[in-house]
Amino acid sequence: MLCPLTGTPAPGGAIPERPALVMKVDNYSLGPAPAEARPQSGLSYADVIFEEQVEGAITRYAAVFQCRQAPGLVGPIRSARVIDIGILSELDAPLLVHVGGIVPVINRINASTITNVDLGNYANLDQYPPGRYAPYDTYTTTRAVWAQYRSRNTPPAPIFTFSKFPHGGRPATQIHLDWSYTSDIYWRWSKQSGTWKRYYNVNSGVGAPVIQPDVLANGVQDQVQNVIVQVVHITYGPWLENFEGGKEVQAKIADSSGKAYVFRNGRMIVGRWTHGALTSQTVFTNTAGRVIPLAPGRTWVEVFPDVDPVSVTFPPRH
């Protein structure tokens, strides 16, 4: 038996009878960790991580757990956004764990197929580890949330196609995605580990880049077998998300399509993403229209604005 979201053997030979569990995890930091949200906890156990833009061009994660249960805390957990509905609805009615949100967003989540798990309504799920300060101090565990919803026992259907070997593509060594001065991100291929490892520029917008590994609280660097850059068109408003006037980020994903870059096994495959009805799967195809298979393992999807460049470094050709 294979895990539906990773294509890897299920623990103990059986797919866990539980839904996809999504944690909204903060990624705001003005300097090297430890600072504000970084270092985060629990992300190395997520099957899939979606990175989305929110107000102020900062980013936030939607970390999806299903096959692997994080052994400790996950967080810091922050509020939901309307973009979550378009990204997560393909996961067969997932549990969305967050801390609050503006009224229009919460109303739309409640009207969707997503289960709204607002930690503000579940004090028994909250944990506040020492050394953290608000609003970066709310954590929970996957074990506690799944136990709260133990009657939900249906795993999600696969959302990706997997193959052990890449089909086509061009060798690539680095991906650079400059979301903003708080999220200037690099992915570098590691042949030794067989993963794309994540780094960030702690000096973004100031001077020469100072790039350091994006290391979690458990000392593990963020890394995945697959990185997908799903290029989307974003707009702002009509709602305000904060007192500084930051407007809600909107991105149309249902009944839409756009450019996509799929990175696996040290290679880049350029193609397109297509998404039909809200709860349907996002399909990634190459320039010939064939589905792009991912490497079995974990996947990080960068839901990246179409106004920013995707910079890729290639090895020299001989």
C-alpha cells in the first residue's frame, strides 16, 4: 500500500484511516532564526507543503499531514486566508487548523468542503511552548487534532502521479524565488540526499545575499523530493487583513490554468497546471500535454505570483 500524497510505502503496510490534516504555519521573519516565526516545528513530517502569499508579500504555509504523524508540536499556527480554499479543496474535505481569520474568510471556509478547525474554539488543542511570544506562540499536535475528529476516517485520494524515474527535463541545480524581503527563497539540489534543500536570504533588500539553510526547530533542514512552482495570477482585496491596510490576497485556482515548473531528481520539467472544478485535482502536464510524474516522496508546492520571476540555475553544458 502506498501513501496517497507521497507515493511511498504506507507505515505498517496500511494507509492510516484519517483525513488530510492541514496546519497553517507562519513563515514571517525579519532576520536569521530564531526570530518571529522561525524556526518552525513539525514541517519535516508533512506529506505536502503549499506556500502561499499573504498580505505584505510575506508567505505562509499550508502543511498537509496524512501518512506520517508528527511526533511533537507543529507551529507556530496562524490565521486562515481565502486562498486556502482554492489550494486545499482538492484534498477530499481536509481538516484546516488555524487561529482565527477575518469574518468573510471564515464564512467562506464554513461554506466550503473544508472542515474549519479554529484553535480559538478548541482550548484543549492549544499548546504554548516556552521561549515563544505572541502571535508566534500557538502550537498543536497532529495526534490531538486527529483524535478530536476520530469519526473522520477516510484518507484523501492521490493528488499527484508518481514515478521512480523522471521523464525528460533539463538538469538544474538551484531555484530562486524572491517573494519579498522576508521570504527570499532558494532551493538547491543535493545529489547526496536526493532532495531539494531549502535556504533563505537573511539579508534580502539590504545588500549582498546572506544565504543560510532553512533549519527547523528539530535541527532538520527543510527538504523535499519535489518542488513545484505553480504560477498564479493574484489580486488584492476587497477585504483588509490587518490594521496597517494590508488587503486580502486572492488567486483564482478553480477553473484556471497557468505555467508550472516541476523539479525532481535534479531536473526541471516546464509545463502547465490545470484545475477544473474547485474540488478536482490540479493536473501538471509537460509541453506535450502529458502528466508530469513526481518522484515518490514529499512535495513542496510554491503557489507563486506571476509578477515575480522564477530564476533557475543550470549546470554548465559540456
